[in-house]
Amino acid sequence: MLQNILALAQRWWTPVHRPPGPTWSLIREEGMKSKEFWSLEFPLKLAEKYGDLIYISLFKQHMVVGPEIFEYILKTNHKNYHRNPFFYLKRMQPLFGKSLLVTEGSYWKHRRKIALPAYQQGAIKNYAALMTNEANALLTKWQTQLPKKINILTEMTLLTLKIALKMFCDRSFENAVLISLGKAIQFCNYYASNTVFLHPLKPTLGNFRFLWYMKRIDGFVLQIIHDRRAHPTETFDLLNLLIAAKNEETNEPLTDADILAEFKTHIVTGHETTTCALSWLWYLLTKNPKVRATLEAELDAVLQGRIPTFEDIPNLSYTKAVVAETFRLYPPIWSVARTNLETDWINGYEIPAGSQVILHLYALHRNPRIWENPNEFCPERFLEPESTRHPYAFLPFNAGSHTCIASHLATAEAILVTATLAQQIRFELPWRTKAIPEPCISLKPKGGIKMIPKRRQKAQPLPT
């Protein structure tokens, strides 16, 4: 007993060689001066002053913004770094349930293996036509009666929700249903990302709204599951993969609750990342007319007025570069949290066991040590060979074993939707419009972005 007490005392009193970082008083003083201090510029300012590994004593966090340390944590010593329980269990699990997104170990591997066929190259190829058909239907709606002003986040949410539901369960729904669903998802994403305590017994207005919206989302998804069970199909889609799957331990079919957690996770994250990426892409193109002109020239030359296909993607090199540069500036997964199981040493600094380690992908993608003119929108940088940069310098969908399962799907969807719409439509920003990043589960423009869609000169309607 005495030995345990002495060991504990030694642990508490032995000094830890921490990485450099801001003091509590500095954060308090700077935070009082400017609200911008607490924005996404915060890690960039810290990285400029303290380097690629920073200790923030106020939050007891280790922040990583350098590719070498990313590689070490996500690849070299990944077995020592698991998903942080606070971020994934306390904040994400109330929204997604016990699903692929929040679990670890054999359970996570089993659920990923079930869903993986829905995200492989052959499946993505089959999805391509429905992606472009939905994008062309939106284009037809705009061309029939061109709206004076739209919220691009709302429009892209509707578009990507339609695509996700068609891909994953072969269902179509009215716009009013999808608008209601999209509103519920956006609120729950925001609340789960920005609320410290999510608990059904905490009597706050925010918690009541969260639970009410969650009930609506769950009811929508459960109805789809019940309809499929009542009317089975031979369709190859994610829902049928989940219904046919067996529980790893009992070898029994997955329950409705199991399928609900997984299917909801894929629907929400499957459309959310692409929604945010496309919204930022249109915003960046309006701010960079030369890039937009180069993109349009490639689309006109390669597609010659027709709807793009999956086979066109390799030939749309500049379009792919525009999508990649959008992912760099506004990564769909903007940060991930890890906890080390055992004490570790990085760059000569001690990382005690159980530490909270934040891998900040937004700051990684704007690290001036890696990227020239890091805040500029320059797709040309992705036309250069990948060997010219560190392999862990560009990670829009994380890396290692927990790389986003939908990374290839989201990239293909962004390219095909961009190629379909940009042939016919240009967006303009109303005067003094400025998009503000809002860190939720994905990095979205706060409140959306108001835009004015206009027909391109001499553009012809796409054949159906």
C-alpha cells in the first residue's frame, strides 16, 4: 500500500518535459482582446510561434500541426494512439450511436468490413450516373427559372442528400422531407460538436432540441429500414449489406438498432463532407475568376457540352486539382483527437499516458513550412508530382487505419457534380458577402453562403 502511494506521489511530483506552448495568462489576455483568437486562426498563430508540437496548458492538450508527427502517430506508432473517449464517446456517440465512426478494435474492423463493398471502385463507378443525373436535375430547375439568390449550403445539402439516399438505399424523397431532414442533421452536427455535455437528463433548451431532432432523424432512418425489411430487394446497396450482415459475437443478424446506428452514420457523414466541400468550392471559384476560367476551359474541351461520366475523371486533371485545393483549404475532416495508451516521447518531449492529442488538419494544410503561400487558392500545386511534398502533408480524410471510408466516393462525387454544374452555371457573390468557417463535424460555412447563379455565356443545355 505504501509503495503504491509513493509511486503515485512520484508520478505527480516528477516534472514532465512538456512541448512549448502558450501560458494560461497569455491565452486569457489574447482571448479577451479578440474573438478571432478563438477561431481557426488560433492554431496557426500557435504553430508560427511554437512549432509543430504545442502544449496548451489551459486545455491540457497536445496539438500537432507537422506532417512528420502526423505520420508517427497515425502510422509508425498508431497502436498506442486510440480515438479520444471525450470527443468520440461523450460528444459523437449521442449523435451516431455505437457505429463505425466512434468505435475501436475488433468491433470497428467488423463494421468497416461490412460497409466497405459499398465504397469500392466498382460501386463508385455505378453511382456516377445517379450523381450526375441529380446534379443535372438541379441544373434544369435553375435553368427553367433562374433564382435571383440562393444559399449554396442549402442547395448542396439537398443535392448530396438525394445522392446519398439513392446510393445507400435506392430511395427518393420530396424536397420538403429532405429540407426538414437536412435542418435536423445540421443542428445535431453543430450541437454535438460545440456542446461540452450532451446528456438526456440535462434540462436545457439545447438538449431538448437535440433530442427532438434526433428523434426525427432516427424515425426517418428506421422507416427506411422497416420498409426494406417488409419489401426486400436484390439491389446492391449499403442497406442490404447491413441487413445481410451478422453480429460478430453472436452470429445473429444485426438488430434494427445496430443498422440504425451504422446507416445513420453513413447517411449523415456521407453527404455532409461533400456538401461542405462543394459549398466552399463554389465560394472559392467566385473569388478566383482566373481559376474558374481555366476550369471551364478544361470542361469545355474534355466534355464538349455532355454530362460527365466516371471514365472522364482521369482526363479532368484541373478539375481534380480544384477539388483537392478546396479540400486543402477547407478539409472535410478538419481535426481528429487521439489518446495515447502508454507514455510516449515525440521530438524529445514527453507525452504522458492518457494525454489528449489533437491532430489539427486545418493547420497542417496551412503550415507555411510545407505549403508556399498557404492561404492562397492555387490548384496548380496539385498538378505537381506528389513526391514533391511529405506524404502526410495533405490529409483531407485523415490517414492510417481510420482513413475515412468514403474518401474516394466523396472525391469522385465532388468532381462529377462540379463538372456537371460548372459547364452551365457561374455563381456570383452579393456585395460584401464573406464566408466564415464554422468547425462542426465537418468544416462548414457558418449560416451558408448567399450566391447568385447565372448562366454562362454561350452555354448550351446538357443532353439528358
